[in-house]
Amino acid sequence: MSSVCLTIAFIVTCLLSLLSWAKGERQVRSSGAAGTQEKSVCYGRLGCFSNAPPFSSDIPLPQPRKRINTTFHLRTRSNPVQSHVLKPDRPETLRRSNYETGVMTRIILHGYSMYGTIEPWIETMVQAILAKDDSNVIVVDWLKGAMATYSQAVGNTRLVGAEVANLIKWLMDKTGNPLDSFHIIGFSLGAQVAGYAGDRLGGRIARISAVDPANPGFKDTDPRVHLDPSDAKFVDAIHTDGNTLLGVGLGMKDAIGHVDFYPNGGNDQPGCDMASSSEGSFIYQLSVSFSCDHFRAADLYIASINATNGPMQGYRCDNYDRFRQGTCMSCRGNRCRKMGWDAERVPRQERVKFYLQTTAEDPFKVNHYQVKMHFRNVSRAKEVDAKLYLQLRGPEGETEEVALKEGNQVRIVPGHSQKFLFSTPTHLSKVESVSFRWEEVTSSSSWWFSSWFGDEEEDTGVKTLHVKSIKLKPGEADIQTRSHYCLSRPHRGILAKDTKTFRSCIRRAA
Ligand SMILES: [Ca+2]
Ligand SMILES: [Ca+2]
């Protein structure tokens, strides 16, 4: 129950904080007419921070270093549980630690904080990374700077970015580890901290992974103000909370990396909607919805490190609607990429958008198929509104039955073909048969019948759907073995009166 209370408190405070930030913004703007003051603060070797353009005078300047108290906690495979604190002005802290040369250094940054405690996902990520890769993993604690009002926390990200850049320079100087051995993983405001750190290092660190980068205070700002592709050799981003019920997304909807992944469209995540939690008050349901989408990005990144069911793969597409029509199911010409840990650049391009579906639970991965159904034009065939359902079978078993077009009705026009996206957590090495059923959608009640081909007898009053073929194009299958499953002639032996099964003719289509 305490986690529920914490979540509710988080939400309410977040909402208040965002509202107060928006209110403060208005106040500053109105007083701006009388002349907004330009201010700056200087913090020793970290230099000065000014609110002059491109920075906004609506955002407070960073608080003092001692107040934010940024600390660096090193873990390695030699000390996976107990961390060593690294202090850039104290060389003995490095000498006494297990910091390794010749391996990657992964720096993890938390986001806005309500309670002044490190969020549980960070420990999970540290262990996942150490299990996967022999790295120096450094967790940055800037909780005292992240626990302020939201707008002050935004202002503080600039100072923490400078602290992280200072740490990296010190580690390079003392150990000889090169710039391209540093990888920063930042959640929410932490992703923006990573942007400032990378900017100070000339955009030459190996990689920044932005885990649902924070939106309020950064949207539509200059690239020097927000994380952008110039901040590292490779910037990859996962976007999971582009908007909420109130229209305020904690995460950034805009593409900001070299590659940008939008699981489930990047706005709302499965299992996070209010309808999926029928219990509790409106505020409770709102709180679940409000933070769940945002934190899902961290869960997805961790799942991508573990990759227990293989990598989650995204498909390049103009937008999510087109992706959901199944039209982007291709890997040719850099059109697909693994999301998270195994992400890679698309050569010479940036802000490339990739879409994928996930499930609501770890390990989240689904397999995507493009389904192309061709409806036959016979003399008596009429247009019909229907809901379509598909189930695949292979050597490993069968998938669940999936409602195409997310259960929405489809207008079926004889003589035309339509594409759909089919996604399932079940892995099939090949598809041996497909079961298909349909429900006619009428204004009053729905019922369903199915029938195949014009050569079947049509009973009086029984609607017939004339399907010429069903073609499947698997997205996740190996490129060498990828084929179109051409499902044409059905077996006459029908499994059930309401379900028709097609045997795959396994003919490779062009
Ligand atoms: Ca930047
Ligand atoms: Ca959302």
C-alpha cells in the first residue's frame, strides 16, 4: 500500500509542480514587459550560468554546488553491491576504487525526485548492466537538486551536467580512458543533464541513452538548452509518455536523438490506462496513469539489457497510424533497429523515428507481422463492416487470438486488399496455419459467420466473406529466412463452425 501512497503523492506533487511552473511562467512573462533582468551565477571551475538567451529567464538559475551535492557512486563486477564514492578533487577515492581502464564507463542519471531516495529501477539497471557487460557503472545522486520545485530542478540540470562533464574529464585525465568509452543513460530530467554534459565535452562521448527525456521546460528550446544529436556521437531515445489525460506529457514527444523509439506510439503504454485499474479513486487511477507511462521507459531499457526473449525491434515509419496499418514491416535499407541497449545509428541520419508494440509486462517483447488480406470480388459479394480476428499456429504452439485493427470495425470491399498489424508475445519459428474469424458489425446486435471463397454454398440469409488470400510478412524473422506466407486454399476439414483454418502453402512470394 505504501507504494500506492507514494505514487499518489508523486502525482499530486508533480501536477502541482507543473501547474505552479506554468503559473510562474506566466507571471515572469507579464513582468517581462517592464524589462526582464539578465542574471548569472558562477560556481568555481564549473564556470558561470546565465539566463540570457538561448536560456529562459523563466527558469531559475542553478542552485549552489554544495546545496545540490552531486555525488558519484561507482559499482563494478568486483563491487556489485557496495559502491565506492568518487570525488573528482580527491584522487585517492579513485585509487582506492575498482575503477577499470579499457572498459566502458556507464553513467546513470535519475530524474525529478519526490522523496529524496534513489528510485528502485536504478538498482535493477545497475545489476542488469554488470551482468551484461564488464563496465564501470556510476550512479549520479543529485537528489537534493531534483527534489526542488519542478522549475528549480530544471534549472539545476545545467549544474549537474557540468558536474558530470567535470567527472568525465577527471577520469580521462587520471586513467587514460578515452571520451568514446563514456555512455550516459539518463531518465527524464536526467536525460537533459546528459545533454548538458555531452555538450560540454564537444559531443564526443560515445553515447547518450535518453529514457523518456523530460519535456516541460525543454520543448521548443534551442539545441543548447535540450538534449539533441550534437551532444554525443550516438544519441538514442525511448519515448513513452508524450501526453497524458490532461494533455501534459512528462516525456518529450519530439525526436531528439539519432534514433528515436516510440513504443506503442510513445504516448500511453499498455497496462497504464485508467480502464486497466478498475479499483481505487479517480485520483488513484489518475496517479497510476500519470507516472506509469513515464517510468515504463526505464523498464523497457532494463528489459532490453536482459533481452530474455531477444531484442525488441522498432520499425521506421512516418507515424504511428501508418505503423498500425502494418505498412512499415521491413528491415531493408536501415528500416528497422533494436531498441535500447543494442540500438545503433542509421548512417548519416538523425531524428529517425522507429515504432513498435510491446506487452504490458516484462519482458515486453512482441513479434510483429504484416497481415495482407485480399477479398475476392464475386457477383453477389457486398461491402460489409466487420471485426476481424486472427490466430497463428506453428511448431511451438499457437498465439492468442488477436483482434485486427485493435478490435475496431473494418470496411471490407470485395476485390480490394487491406493491410493490418498483428503482434504477439508468442514466438513461432514459422507459421504453419492461420485461423481466422469475423464478426459482422450491425447497427443493432452483432453476430458472426465465416465462409470461404465463392465456391462455397451460400445459405439464405448467411453473410459470406470471400477471402482470396492471407499473406503474412514476419518482421522479426531473420532476413535470410523471411518469406511471405501465402495462405490460399483452405482445408475443407473445418475445425469449428465459426473458425476457418488456412494451411500455409509456404510459397515464397516476390
Ligand atoms: Ca544539446
Ligand atoms: Ca501518457
